[in-house]
Amino acid sequence: MGKLSKASASEHLEAPGYTGDIGEIADYTVAFESYTEDSDLSPFFAGLPNDHCQCPHWGTVLTGMLTYRYEDGSTDVITAGDAYYARPGHVPILSAGTEVVEFSPSVDLAKTIEVVSKNLEAAGIGA
């Protein structure tokens, strides 16, 4: 059995409007995330297939609201207390005042983070 808490997470990230405490359990990345600004992150997924995240995510919204917009034009709006599954082919739209705990396959997430990190760097945003 593995377990992880926000306090025991191995990595802490901060960017404008975002704080994340991230660690691993087995083959999954666990992210405790907080969003303090509304933000459509679509531009940072440019360069991925169809410019959308191809990594699935499972999680729960603790406070606030999170939206996933999919390649087919559909959206999922997840609010406080909801558990969710974000299928591949999405972009996240963050809402200020939101906290989530999200689980992602580490191998798939690494492919996404590589592209997103380059786009953040090009935009002058450090995480």
C-alpha cells in the first residue's frame, strides 16, 4: 500500500495562480493543487496531439470548480464534492478558489508535462 499527503509530497510547484504539491504512489502521480486565478490553460498544450492533453486523470474537487474541455467540443464541469475522470483529449480551465486532488499515470503525465513546461518557459512563466 502506498500513501501520500500534501505535506509529504516530494515536489512543490508555484506559478501565478497555481500551487501544487506532487508525489508518486506506485505508477501514479498524485497532485494536491490549488488555483487562485481563473485560467484557460489551452495555450500551454500546443504541440501535444490535437493540442490537447492525452493523459487520463482521476480526482476530486475539494473546493471550487474545475472544467475540462474536450476535442469533440464537450465539457465536464466538476464542482466541490465531485469525483471525476478526465479522459484523454482535454484541456483544463481553472477557476479561482479551487482545490483538487488528482491522480494520473506517471508515464503519460510526463509526456504532457514535457510539452507544457516548454510552453510555460517560452511564455516566461516558471513553475
